[in-house]
Amino acid sequence: MIEDTAAKEPSLGGPAPRNRTLKLSAEEMAEYGEKLLRLSEKTGLEGLEGRIINQPLEQVLPFLPDEAFIDLLFVDPPYNLDKDFGTLNFKKMSAEAYENWLEGWLSRLAGKLKPTASIYVCGDWESSSAIYRLLQKYFKLRNRITWEREKGRGAKSNWKNCSEDLWYATVSNDFTFNTDAVKLKRRVIAPYRNREGMPKDWQIEEAGNYRLTHPSNLWTDITVPFWSMAENTDHPTQKPEKLLAKIILASSNPGDLVFDPFLGSGTAAVVAKKLGRRFAGIELDYRYACLAQYRLHLAESDKSIQGYRDGVFWERNSANLQKPKTLPEL
């Protein structure tokens, strides 16, 4: 059970009335903690599939399968900032030391990717140069995606930082990219018609005028999880389900395996499950790993993804999509 703060009366200093942030009691934490995996010897893929490993990445790497088993690698490592993640209190390093830290585990994961695999690595403006160099060294670099965070602290002597990067690479020139699966449905502000007066490249719908646009490397339709969203947790760097849905639909096929070595509160695994992919992930912090396990439980009955409906991604705050329909079983 989740602690449903939405039904509680607001109190001074307490949660807002519609706060839907996922929280677990001590009893629930113990229940979902029992489902977590801890490795002490070499394991095969059958022992990893559908599991969350609750250990440091460095401990897990020697026990991963010898063969290449990953179809899609999603990596959201700590950025080179002072950040408290609970169990891990990450300290900012020199640029050179941070790049060496990234390479230490990325080089070992590279051999676990299938020849047709894709990789996405999250970063901010400071860490992106290191990510760029390492992806060029080990993979075929394809693109840099910039996504708008719409949140961010202001600064008196600098530009407000409200964007992050996603670096996209592949192992080889033989890879998956499903363009039609990640088109964005946008409102048409100034609709253009042909000589016969018919819509050109857009459609008239009950809710307004819309067109499907090809995916670009600039994403402005992402909403960062916040307290009134059902996917929200208290993880300090939680990625939105919609962001992972774009990656997973574009760069994997049903039945492929998605691997996340910094799973956090579980978004990559949850979205993979909702979209009919296999998954495995590693998370150091016990509390976040339990939350991830609980979110996987919720995904068994609710496959909805905010901002994704009827096989398309919708522009943010359009078409009254705050309560999207449940996706069909995949």
C-alpha cells in the first residue's frame, strides 16, 4: 500500500491535499525489500531478468553474465555535483577524475551490450564533455538530446539552468530506431490549407487542430515529476516516465532487455514493464530500490504513462491528458 496523502486534511507544514508522492511504511519497505536481489557469484541472464539488484555497481559488475545480454542501456549516473542520494553522498571531483570514474564502469558495461544495442547517458552541461568523449571512444555516437526541465533555480549572475542532456549512441551501424513510435502530437496554431481548402499535414479533431511531427533532439514536452503526479517519489533526480517511454519505444522492440545500472526509484524498469520490454537494474540505496519494486507492482495493473496516449506523445498540457487512458496489454 502507498501512503495516500491525497485523502488527508492539510496541516501546517504537512503535505498538500492532493499530494500523491509515493511513500512506503516500514512494514511495506520490508515486504518489497524481500524481493530485491543481491549477488555473490556469477549469474546468468535468467537470474537477472525482471529483478532489481540492491548493491553498489562495482560489486555487481563481476557477477553479471559473461555474454552480451543488453539491448538498451539507460544510464543516469550522479552528475559531477555535491549531491546527497541517501546511502550515497556524491562529492564533486575534478573534471579529469569524474571522467575516469565514468570510464571505470562504462568500459566494463560496454562488453555486456549486444551488437545491435543502443545506449543513452544522462548529463548536465558540465558533465557532457566527459560523456561525449567516452561514448566516442567505446561506441558510435549518434546525437545529443536536450530536454527542458521547466524547473530550476534562478541565479543573479548566470542563466537559469533548466535543461539536461541525453547522449545517444549505438554499438554498431545495425541498430533499432522506431521513428513512428515516438512522434509528437502538437497543436496547430496557424493551420495551413491546400488549394482545395483541406488541411495540409494536420488533422481537425474534436479537441482542436493537431499534427504529428517527427521526433527531434529538442524535447520541450517533458514534465518533471512533482507532488501531484502518481509517479512522483522523493528521489532527488527522478526522471519522468514520459522521457523513458520515448527512449524505450524508439530504441528497443517488445521483448528486448532494458538495463539501468543507476536505477534510482525505478523509472526505467517501470516503463520497460509497461511497454512490454524485459528489464533489470541496479540501485545502491535500499529505500529507493524498495520504491522501485513497489512501482513495478503498481505497473501490473496500471500501464498508463502521463503524456502518452493512443500510440503518440502529446505536447505538454494539451488535450486534457492529466488522466490518460490505461494502455492496452502488450
